[in-house]
Amino acid sequence: MRRAAILLLAPLGCHEPDTQPASWRATPDVDVQAPWQVVQQDDDVIALRFDDTAHGVRVFLGPSDRWSQAGASPVVDGQTVGHPMLGVPLAIGPTQTVTVRSEGHDLLVRFASQPLQTLTTDPLAPPDPALTWMRMRPRNGSWRMVMDGLGTLNLPTTSAHPSSAGTKLSGAFGTMDVETDAPEVQTFWADGVWQLSTLPSLEARAPYPRTAFTWAPDGTTSP
């Protein structure tokens, strides 16, 4: 990745939906160490820089009057990609707790929402919260993204094809192979964004599937 001294935080190229009434949001619990640092924290967003580069992560504490849903997106050369790239399904309601942690080069974001038993008619559903874990790691010009639990992907692309890993996406924003062990998913494609939701896995009694991909923003093959 190209290195720079400042992480640009202004518009950041992030799509913001039409204004809607602000929703209640949890107060985030943030504890990160070098090479991660918080450079902005507002009521509905946290911006973090990776080392001394123009790369980082934005954590969205939506839904709010600016963001359609809670989640996180990578920041590449000062530009936020996705809205958000990894998100919490709107159907499970506002998050109850949000934690942001670092483990070396990995940034971990954890959203906990309402109890699983309130989201399904399954009498065996536990009272445990619906969880969406996100692990994001920049490495050698690419990003590794792992999402555990019920979540959504919003990935910019111009083509999507089956691959040995699952689904191969490519376009102006780079390439990625998406794989998931979710037994049930729902996919959409609208306005140049390929969307995947693992929420249907809840009805298959699999509320904690893993979905992962490596994204090469410059279109080269990931290491």
C-alpha cells in the first residue's frame, strides 16, 4: 500500500443515504493500540488510522441521519469504501453494545443486538444476543475481511461469478473472492453494489456463520 502521513477524513467518498430520523445508538467501548489509533469519534462514527498511512477503518454507529446501518468500512488512500462494506442487518434492530479492539495489525469490531429468540419463531432459539463480529486487516496492498455472525456485505463490483472459493467479484474497486459457510444467504445486486446477507441462516439454526474475503483494491492478485 502507498504510505502517507495523513488520513483524510473529510467527505471520504462515502455514500450517505437520504436524511432519516436518528435512531438510538449504543455508546461504543473503544480500546486500540499501535499501529491503530482513533483520529475521529463522533456520535455516529469512529475513524481509525492504520500506522502513519492514509488507510484505516470507519466504524458506523448507525442507523443515524447519515448512515443507513451500523457496520464498518476500510479507508484506502483517504477514501471510505462501502456504505458500510460490512454491516449489521437492519432487520435485527439497533445494536445494544459496540466494542472496538485491536490485535496487532487486526482491528476487531463487535456489534451485539437484540436476543436471537426475538428474531425468530423457532421455540429453540436461545436468548443470546445476535452478534456481528468484524475483523479487518490491511496487508501488503490488500485487505483481509472476516465477518462472523449475522451480517451483510455491500461490495462495489461490476461482475460476479461462481468460483472455487464461492463468488468472485471484480470491477473498478478491485477484486475479491467471497466465501461463506452460512447455510442460507440472500444476495442482491443494485447500483453497482453486490450485497449478501447471512440473516436467513438464523432460520436454519446457524446464527454464527463465517464469511470472509481478501480484497485487492488495485485489482492485482492477493498474496
